[in-house]
Amino acid sequence: MPVSTRSQVTNHEENEQRTRTRHRSDQADASSHLNVALRNPHHGLKEKMKALTLLYEQQKRASSAFRNQSPKPDEKRFATHPSVDLVNSCKREDKETKDSRLLQDVMKENSMSTMPAPMGAKLPSSRVTRTFVLPQPPTEDAKENLLMGPDRILGFPSCPRKANVTTTVARKLSMGSSVAQTELKGVNGDKNMQELEKPEAVSGKVVPSGSRILVFVRLRPMSKKEKESGSRCCVRIVNKRDVYLTEFANEHDYLRLKRLRGRHFTFDASFPDSTSQHEVYSRTTADLVEAVLQGRNGSVFCYGATGAGKTYTMLGTIENPGVMVLAIKDLFTKIRQRSCDGNHVVHLSYLEVYNETVRDLLSPGRPLVLREDKQGILAAGLTQYRAYSTDEVMALLQRGNQNRTTEPTRANETSSRSHAILQVIIEYRVKDASMNIINRVGKLSLIDLAGSERALATDQRTLRSLEGANINRSLLALSSCINALVEGKKHIPYRNSKLTQLLKDSLGGACNTVMIANISPCNLSFGETQNTLHWADRAKEIRTKEGEANEETLQVPDSGTDQAKLLLELQKENRELRVQMARQQQRLLALEAQALAANSPTPSSVSSLLTPPSTAHPNEKRKPRSSFLHGNCFTPELKRKVAPEGFRELQQTVKTLEAEIEKMKKDHALQLKQKDDVIRELKRKSDKQLERGGTEGVKKSGVQTRATLRPKEKNTGELKSPSHRFRSPVPTTKKRSFWDITAANSPSVTALSGRKTRSHVIPEPGPPSMLLQSRRARRTQLKAQRRNQRQEMTMVGHLYLFSSILSAQAGSSTWEERRSNIAW
Ligand SMILES: Nc1ncnc2c1ncn2[C@@H]1O[C@H](COP(=O)(O)OP(=O)(O)OP(=O)(O)O)[C@@H](O)[C@H]1O
């Protein structure tokens, strides 16, 4: 991290001191005695030597036991290191001789030193020798670390480590399955990696359950420029885990000549400069990819000073692709192998945080706004591309990198000036042991952070310094978050920068997170390297939440192929049924047409309808007509039977209808006759009245109507019609009829009751009554009436005929039905 306050460093050193003390207390009595002696700088040299001898004896035994157990460290690992020759030459020496010489050196130095033993060692600057004071056994590894060449090196491990591989225990990702471990073994094939230490062992305290952030360190090789400038390597990686950082004392700084600076760190794995990209990927990210395929979220981020090799680790080159490329390739390969139906969805988004603005790298445009919802922090409007192959992903990645802000600085020619986040969301289906289909969704975030830098290291130009300030600010926010998370604070200041907002899930969410700290071997970058290692060491203690795998079991009872078969069968059946139904409909239509043709009234039958029926039995109960929709109606036998039977029925119906019509005709003729009689009677009466010159009645009543002429008939409740069909309803005493109301509202009654209604309005006088017309005019009117009646009768006959045909077609089964069908 760019900034580390004095108090933080002090705290850290105190913690380490405490850890050292705790470790020492675990040792034997003699060792504890030694510790007491070592802690006291004013203790006698004799006692110190005694203790050292004791310690040496003890550690010698331990180291010989260790040599018997553990495999020899790979000599090739250090091939590029400046001290390789020295290391090899040392190895060629007899171990015992070497150890004893070391001890002698130590004892000599201690006898000469004025510094307290555990704090370091000193040699006169003229002497070219190695100077150590080791509170830990001088194991082979430690010796390697200290053999830094002919120069005067002031270095020592700050943290004692038991020289026993069995103390390191494998740390697992929170994958919830054995796959992780299997993969780990398969991919790494390294005993030490399988036996990574427990989180508790790393932090030195009991921590709650959950997944700890995995922290790895990668050392980059010395650049040509650095070599040419005569820079030295200040970092040693031992046993692929331990990082020894040493500081070369400045020969001209006489005041600090005696000051010793050097640190020792232990991580989940540390990669020397010769480590290949594939090895880095397989050790750091392969398990994470596996976890993502199990439906979990995973994050990998590279952290380090500018020019330390973050982008190289994440992106790499075309010849040596980095973690991003290898992870995506691995994802695609594994999805294709595992997907049960061959389908998968891979969505890709790529953004950068530059000068505290979020930009879409795949479709650059306006800055994006960060929003928080239930799923976490989201960049609103970020493009999600669906990729179908690795090549497509590569093309997208390339496009995104072209859009990424990079500038040459003094520290790095292609320095990334922004933090880049590549997010891959995968969705695919797998089958479990009980053949259930499980839908899995996982998210992998690959983050390449911009490098922390000192203002002096980069250009002093305004834009670069502003970029640098923003980068440092966001990294400082990141370090604050790491601090808060490690200290278990309730409030984590994610909102201090856009970067921490975006990393919220990776740091404190339900996510498996890997941090790769990139460091430079150059002694000129000692400060930055120390900072990086310090924060990486701190990040080891962060624990992310234990999250559920994002998977959903789809309730499909049968296998995919069975399902497909079933679907095909059902489709086939459906097609067949449709064809059958169409055929049946055609047959039905044909039958109906046939029946209609057979039942349709021919001219002869119409004429027969008009002739009087020979026999008519209207009340006779008829057999219901068999329905065309009956189940057996499609048999050819029945088809032959149905037509004549229907025809016979129809003939009978016609006959009955004819009889009915005849009867009605008679009734109507009778009615007409009665009406004529009434008219004649009325005429006679009116003639009499006229003859009597009785115009008084006319004057009295005002308007004479037919109703006034038949008051008695009105009382009986019968109309003048002779037909029983035209009987009016019997008037009830309770209900007031319209006539009652009008009578009640008549002026005389109103005068009595004093109440007025709308019917008080006196109607306009109507046309003159028929009785007032001349005789000739009356006769013409009557003739017209009769003509109308005759026409009505003809129409009724036609209607009757028509309705009978309709009812016959509609399939009315009984006589009553048919009769009711006739619209009277
Ligand atoms: N492991 C490695 N092997 C070989 N070359 C490396 C390695 N790591 C880094 N480099 C080289 O070091 C130089 C700087 O690396 P890189 O650009 O990745 O640094 P960086 O940390 O991303 O810097 P910045 O933060 O400024 O972007 C590059 O030229 C790169 O090729």
C-alpha cells in the first residue's frame, strides 16, 4: 500500500515480536532460557554463547531430521538469482562443516557486536563475510536466504519458523466439495502446496469459520535496465513460501550503518522470478475457477508497486498468456466437459476505474454510475457481452485493453493508469448423482490494479501526478478496508473510493478471493516491495463470508434424452390426433349435408303443407330423433338407415303442421266473422242514434272510442276477440291499472284530493272518430281493414311454414317443442 503510518508499522512489529515470543515459548526449556538471554541486551556474552551453543545443538538435530524428511529444494529455482553460485558451492560443502562454520561466524560476530543479539549483526565494513544472529535454526533454507553474495548484507528473518514441514497444513477454499482438494493435488503435484498452513497458523489467532483470502507473492525478474544500472536483488524466495526481504546498507550512510532492516514473510505460496505463467495460474486461480464452476463467486486481484509485474501476471503476452486468459480458457474447457446438455452461457464485462470514474472498456462512452442493490454493487449501463468461445473472449479482451488507459512513466513504459476489472458470469447445467439437473451460476472477477507509486518514481507532470494521486487514494482506501476487515470492525469504508466499492464483494462478501502481490527484486524498490509485502501479509487475515453455492435443482424426472423422446412422441401423437379430427369433421359435414338434402322441403312437400292433412295427431308422443353426434352415427349401416327414417319423421311433422294450420285458419275465419258481426251491430246502433239525432251523447263524452261503447264487456275482463288466445288478464282489485290512475287524476278527482300529477295535462283532441265519418268513408276503411287482415293471415301461414321447416332442421324432438318454436 502506498501509505503506511508509523503507528501501523509499530503495531505490526509489536505483533511480530509477540508472535516470536509465543513461538519461543513453545520451544524446550533450554531454548526458553536462551530467549530470556537474547531478549536482554545487557546479558553477559558468556551466557549468550552458552545459549547459542545449546540452541545450535538442538537445531542441528532438528535440521538433520528435516533433511531426512523433506525433499531437497529445487536448485533450478534459484538459477537466475545472483547468489546461485554461492548457494551451489555452499551445497557442495559438507553440511556439518558449513553449520559449524556458520555458528562460529555467529559467535564471533556476537562477541564483537554491541547490538543485542536478536536484533541483528554487524561486521566491519572492510570484512566480506556473512553476519547472522538467528533466533531460529540455521536451516538450509535460511542459509540460502542469507547467502546473498560477497557484499555486506544485513538480513534476518523477523519471524521464527519451525523447520518442519508437518507444521504447515493445507488450506482449503470454501468450495464445500472435495473437488478443490483433488484439483489442488492434481494441478500442483506439490507436497508443500497440499500442506499449506491453516489460517489460524498464519494469523496466530483463532479466527471464525469462513474463507480466508489466499495471498500469493510473485517476484518478477530483474529488468535489463535494472541490471545495467547495477541494482541488486533484495528479495529471496525460499521453499516456494517464504519471502526474505533484505536491505543493502548504504556504505556512505555512516549513521545508519549499524541499522538493520530486513523482513521475513510467509504466504500461501511465493513464486520466484523463474515461475511460468501456467504455474502461477494453476497454483493461484485454478481452484478458484473450480469454485466458480460449483456456483460460487471468485475474485483474483493483482496488487503491487508500479512496474512490479501485475499486468504481466493478469494479462501476460501472446506467447505467455496470463491468469485472465488461462482462467477463461479453463472455464470454457470445463464447462463444455461438464454441461449435461451442451448449453452454457458466458457473459463478459470489462471496466476500468480511472481518476475515480468508472468506464466501460468494451463499449467506451460516458462514465458509468455505481449502484447498489441486493446483488451487490453494479455499474449501471455496463455492457455484458455473450461469448461463445475462448477466441471471442480473447478478441473482447484485446478490444478492452486497447481502450484501457496506459501511459509511459519513468517506472514503467506501459504503466496502467487505471484499475481494470474483467467479470465473467457463467451459467450451465450439470447432472448430479441422482440424475437431477442442476443449474449453476458462478461469477469470476479478475482485477488488475494500477500500481502504487511514489510521486518521485513517476513523472511530475500534472496529469500523471493527478493519476498517481488518484491511484494512491484508491489504494489507500483499499488498505483502510483491509485494516477494518482484519480488525473486525463493523463499518468497512468501502465508499471511500470507486475501487473499494467494486471490490466490496471480493473483500467482504460471499466470495473466494485470491490476492497476488507482485514485487520487484530491485533494491531501489525496497520501500515499495516492503509496503506491498506488508499489506499482502495483512490481507491474509481477511476472511470472506461463507456463501451458498448459486445452484438450483431442476425437477426433471427423466434424463434429457428420455425427455426429448417423450416430447417427440407427444408431438407425433398430437399430429395424428389433429389429422383424425379433421377427417371426422369432414365426415360429419358430409353427413349433415346429406341429411339436409334429404330433409329439405321439395316443391311437392311445400304444396302438401298447404293442403289439409289427412290424419293429424298433435298430442301423439313421438320418438326422439337420433342425434348425428351419437357415437355410432358414422357407421355406414346407420348412414343408410338415418335418411329414410328422418324423412318419414319429417313427413309426419309436416302433416301435423298442416292440420294445425288448418285449425288455425278455421279459428281465424271465425274470429273475422265475429268481428264483422260486431261491426255490423255497431253500425246499426250508430245509424239508429244518427236517426234519432242524438248528438248529445257525442257532445257529452267529447271523444267517443270503442272502449266507451263496450263498458259491460270491460267489466268481464274479456276482449271482443272470440279466440281464447287473446284473453286479457283478469283485473285485480289490488293493483291499480293505468286506467285507474288516469281516472284518479281526472280533474274531478284531483279537485277532491287536491293532489296534482303529470296526467293533469289535458290531451290534444285527436282525429275525428270513425262514427263521425261519412258512410262511404267508413265502408272503405272497413274494406281496407279486412284486406289487411287477409294479408296478415297469409303472412302467418308463410311464417308457420317457415318455422316448421326450421324446427325440423333444428332437430326439435317433440311436438311441444316444435310448437313452441313457432313464433306466435
Ligand atoms: N514474471 C515476469 N517475467 C518476465 N517479465 C516480466 C514479469 N513480470 C513483469 N515483467 C515485465 O516487467 C515490465 C513491467 O511489468 P507490468 O507492466 O506488468 O507492471 P505493472 O505492475 O503492471 O505496472 P503498472 O502498475 O505501472 O501498470 C513489463 O515489461 C513486463 O514484461
